[in-house]
Amino acid sequence: MPAVDIVGEPRVHRHELLAALSRGIDLCMGQPMGHVLGQTYIALRLAERAGLDADERREVFHTSMLSWAGCHVDSLEQARWFGDDHRVKADLRNLDLADDQDGMVFMLRNVGAGQPWSQRRRTLAAFREEGVREADEMFANHLAAAAALAEALGVPGQLCSGLDQVFERWDGKGEPRGLRGDEADFSARAANLGDVVLAIRRAGGTDAAVAVARARRGTQFDPDLVDLFCDEAEEIFDTLDAGEAFDSTMRLCPGLDDEIDGDRLDESLVVLADYVDLKTPTLLGHQAATAELVDAAAGEFGLTAVERAGVRRAALLHDLGRMGVPAAVWESRRPHTPAQVEQLRLHPYYTEAILEPFPGLRLHGRVACQHHERLDGSGYPRGISSAELSRPARLLAAADLYTSASTHRPHRPAIPATELPALLRGEVREGRLDADAVEAVLVAAGHRRHRRREWPEGLTDREVEVLGLAARGRSNAEIAAHLHVSPKTIGHHIDHIYTKTGARNRATVAVFAMRHRLLGDETSSVERREDGAFTP
């Protein structure tokens, strides 16, 4: 559809997209959101002290903001060798990997971490054969991906000329070209220092950050930049502690005239969506496919042009929070453990938290956050129910389930296309998905329209089934066992039945059921699934 500018919605700027992406990248590196932005503020403070002009500081900004943007593209390989790809990236900053002893400590601490010793011995042996090569390629992978992202987002080449040098070192022992001294761009040297000292300070305080900077002065770091940093460390960290990183960074880097609107915004969000999906190979293209399905279903569902544009953008952003969950969890071939399930259930929350600071993205983040919420309150991350779910969010939830279920995952096969209508309509009968949203999605995906029976007072199929059992005197626990759902879910259904029908107890429910001839055979002709909610 043609791009729509949403009246009254704040404009989006490219530097805000970079800042939003960086918050996801922070989580992927085992750092709190705001790390890359803080690193960039440090680099810009050093640039200001070194006398760089506004154009040169803009180059520092873009190089630093993009410096770690490719760190997730080989998360699968990182997980294979190191287990938790987030933990291993966090540990990178604690050691000087050009030092042979530190390098050995890093490998022994991380290769095969978390595995039983018998399995870890095999991983260590295989790492010598294959892992060393793959690990050596990772820095190059990250740089290539960051450069590709910059180009796709339209960042001018002169604004990220140091991007391919951010893993170089002052002593020439860095990657990928072994540049020595000021052969590497100022922006790369400043970003490198800012990254490490910020992580060390977070773990051990300002004195520890200054000590590490001085210890690596002339080896990993530019000596002059270390001196500038040590002179201003207290003031720098006071600013960051005050939560002023974004505004302070913008003051140090004026003239970022990069507003995005209309077609350019939609194109940029598609780029961002595809790029985020690189985190997990089995999810490549998921967000764009969901956005296309939402867009195609929006008219059938009755959304306005503005709502349609907004939900499409929310769909392109809805899984940004996947960056906050380790690849080993997403790519697990075994059923997820309770701890892994809790990690997975956080990803919609991460999406909203990543986008919340940016006025032009905030509303899209709030819709995106609801793609795993359900009408009966059984969803996540907040467990909200129908009264709080907007129509765009209901459509996104149905479209996300369709595209997720139709795709193979390591722990389950893809659901055949012929079975998807039954799956989604089963969720409607269970009271979890909006019936009209599901039908709009199925029609948009090419399935035949389902003619639903209209029940009195807007009752759903599942609510009619629960009502019939309750009218016959079944307890919530008995109804739950009969329908293979939880008593809590039945409690939600009963509350909805009372609200819709005006009934107050079993007796008045029975009167309503009799008056509207809702008491058919107790086994019910409504088809139901035996295994409860589908797990994408």
C-alpha cells in the first residue's frame, strides 16, 4: 500500500532508528540497554576535546552507533561453541585478547561453557579443528553486516568511514587488517575505548575503568585518547548516570538532518526487520512476512488507512526484542525448559522497552508488545485481556501466529497450510484470538471464508461450551479437565459470560442457556483442540 504519514505522530529520524537498534544490540552483547549510546557519548566527548569539527563528530557518531551492529549475525555459531552468545560477548571486554594468557583464559572459560564435562571435552577438541576458523571469521562477519546495514539505511559512506576499523588496535594486533597507531580512523579508536571502559566501569566502578584504560594504553588503546578519558572520567560517568546520554550525545553531534517519512520510513523498517531476523536463522523473513499478511488483512478487518499503516509498522518491529534472548534458546531442538520459556516470554516486553524512548516509534512498540497477548488473559508478557487489546493488536496477534505456525522451528515442524485454518479457529473457540481478525488473516492468506454462527450477546464458541457445562453444575476444575485447559482460563470465561449475559450465578446462567436454547449434547459439537494453546 502507499505510505501514509500519520497525522500528529512525531517524525522519525534515522539516528533514532540506529539508537533503537543499538538498544537491542546491547542486550545481544550481554549489556544493559543504553550501552552503545553511552559508548558513543564517550567517543564524542573525546572528539570534542580533540578539536574535531561538526562533520567529523557526525562521523564519530555513526561509526560508534554501528560498531557492534553486526554482532548477532553469527549468533548460531557463537551458541554452538560458547553456549550463551550473550555471555561470551560480554566477557570479551574483560580481557585483552591479544595477550596470549588472557586469550587462553577466555577460551577455557567460554568454549563449551555449561556443558557436561564429557560433552565439553568433545566441544574443545572440535573447536581446535573448526571453531578457531569460525571464531576468526566472526569479526569480519560483524563488520560486513554493519556495513551492509549502513548502506541499506542510506547512511552516507563518509559518515561511517571508520566502521571497518572498529576492531583494530593501537599496537597493530587487531582485526581485520592489523592497522597500527593512527592508521585507524579516530572514530574507530574512540569507539573502541568507549565500549570497554563503559563495560568495565559498570562492573567495577570508575577507578576500575580508569585502571583498565591505563593498563591497555599503547596496546589496545590510543595513548592520547586514554589520557583525555582519564582526565574527564568522573564527569563523563556522572552525565551517563544522570540518564542524559541521548540528549547529551545530540548536543555533541549537532546537525543530524536525517528525518525519515512516508515510503522511506517503511523501507527503513523493512531493512531493520530483516536485519533483526538474522539473530535466528529459522526466523529469517518472519517480521516482513507478518507485516505483509497484516497489511493484506487490514481492509477485510475494517481498519482505517491510518490504523493499517500503523499496524504494518508495528509488525515490522514486533520481534525486535528477540535480540534480548540468547540464540541457544531460540534454536533449541528440545522442548524448552521452564527457565527458557520465561526468557522467551520476555521478548515482547523487550520490544516495547527498546522503542519507548523514541516518540515516533513509541506507539508502534506498544502495539507490537501485544502480539502474544490473548483475549482471555492467558498471553504474555502482561497477561492483559480483551478490554485492553486494540483492534490492530488483535490483528497482529492472529497474523503472527499464522506466520509462526507455518514455519519450521528446531523444536517442531511447520504446520501444513491445510491445517492452519483449524489451528487459528481453534484459538478463537478457546477464547484466545479475535474471530474477525482470524478470518481476515485467513482470507488474506488465501483460505476460504468461514461462516460463523452468531451466538446471543456476543458469546464466543468456547464461552457457549463453558456456559453449557456450568449450567449443568460442573465446577471450574471439572470444566477445565473436560476441556483440557486450566481452571484459571475457565475462570476468565465465566467472568466474560457473566458480563455479557448479566447472569450472576449457576442458576441464572442455566436460565439464560435454556431461554436461548444453548444446552445441546454435553460433549458439544464444537470442535476443540486437546493440547491447549499453540506454542509458536
